[in-house]
Amino acid sequence: MIELAIMIEGQNGLNWTRWQRLARAVESLGYVGLYRSDHFTNATAPDRDSLELWTSLTWLATNTTRIEFGPLVTPVSFRHPTLTARMAREVDDLSGGRLTLGLGAGWQDREHTNFGFDLLDLRARFARFEEGLEVTTRLLTSDAPTNFSGKYFRLNDAMLLPRPQRRIPILIGGNGEKKTLAFVARYADEWNATFQTPENFARLSARLDQLLSANSRLPARVRRSLMTGCVFGKDAAALRGKIAARGRTFEQLRERGIIVGDATQVVDQLGQLANAGCQRVMLQWLDLDDLDGLEAFARAVLPQMQ
């Protein structure tokens, strides 16, 4: 029907204890994957623990055996694409081929200001992102030395050795119809939408099909996934409390594309997304200590996804 993975916000208090506990739970409970953001800080104070992305993925690669994983997403604004390509190659090889490399342009002003990185205006940011995509994909896919001369990045007879053991899938996240979907059509193996209703997901996916065809790519070759929030209650009382904590009604949460309800309602919503062409949902699990909720969701919902 549809695959279910967990996504966490690494800047929301992630440390080694929480990461290791979450990873083991996600693997043992039967979720298909575990993904995380790549940020130094939150967009607003106060700052919290924020475990470094690639170090955490290296641990994950060697301490899990089944789940797929990756960044949602790692930005070229503070990650040089040649270093990202090298780290992705090593982590994917360590894991036996379970990494999906999520790439982004960068967006959060505060972390760039705090740590001295240039975010750039929107036009320049997307121009740099496109160059970063070009550099990363060339390094990961070319078996010959690569040259590239751009405004932001350059390659001169550059080659990654040893070569990756497989073609590492590239994921691009976002809903932008002009830039983001165009980049997906040119560079990505997976499109990851964010917070979309089934109806709007289907519309954006159809637009992506058009762009893929224009780039002589088969639409079926690009996986469609969705990262969105999750408000789940194992019973009516628990669900009412969690909805109230969000400060919105059930209908308002659904209108934002958030997965919300008891097991029956969640399965119905996931079925609508599957009918809209979504193949995998990454559930944004904000409470990093809520392992009981993670288990309750898995016990109630995952058996119905078979």
C-alpha cells in the first residue's frame, strides 16, 4: 500500500542517547526507514542539542541492518558538495546500500548567521544549489575524472576513489513548481513533498511527470514521498489531547496535510495518499522521547500497510 518511515528534527534536542534509542526502536518496530534534518540550530532560540548529521549517519550505518535512512535534507549552503559526495559514498558503502542522499539549498537564516555561512538571496541560493547538484551527481556517477566550472563550485580532473558500490539515490525535497520540481526532473531519484493533502500531492506529482517527460526520463523511475506531521492517538481521549496541544482542529490539521487520527482514520488518510501516487511517508516525530507513541503507532497501523 504505502511505506512508513520516521523523520526527526535533529536540532530539537538530538544527542547520542536519543539517537541510538530511536534508531533501535525504528528498526525493531518495523518502520521502513529513519530520516533526520541537518541543522545547527532551530530557527528561534533557545538552542538545544543538535547531533552532527554525518557522524550520526555513520553510527546508524554500522549499528542497524535493515532500515533505510538519510538527511532530509543536507544543504549546499554549509556543506560543500564534494565533501558531501565523499561522505555519502562512505556511509552508503558502510550500510550495505541503505542511504538516500537528500540535498537542499538551505533556508534557515539564524544558523547561517550564527555560524558564519552565506545563505544568499533566493535567486543566488538556487543557482548555487543547482551547481551543487551538478557537482554531487557528477562525482557519484562518473567513472572518469570530472571537470566543472561554475560560479560557486569547481572541479578539475576530480574523481572519487574508491568508486561507490552502487548508484546512490538522490532525493530533493520541496513543493516549488518552478525550481524544485525542475531540479527533481533533472537530478533526482526521489521527490519528497512536504505537508501536502492527497489532492495537492497528486497535482504536484502530475506536474513532475510532465517535467520528467520533457527531460526524457520515465516518470516511474522517480519515487514519490511525503514528509509531514503526525498527530496520533491510540484512543479518543488521547487523540483529543494531542489535537488540543496543536492549537488547531482535526479538520485544520488535515487541511495542512498532517496525518491525524486514530488507527482507522490514519489508515484511511494514508490510503488516500497512496491513491494520489505517494509511495512513502516520513512521519515527522517531534517528541524524541516518545518511544511509547512510536510503538503504539507501529502496532496499530503498520500491520494494515501490508
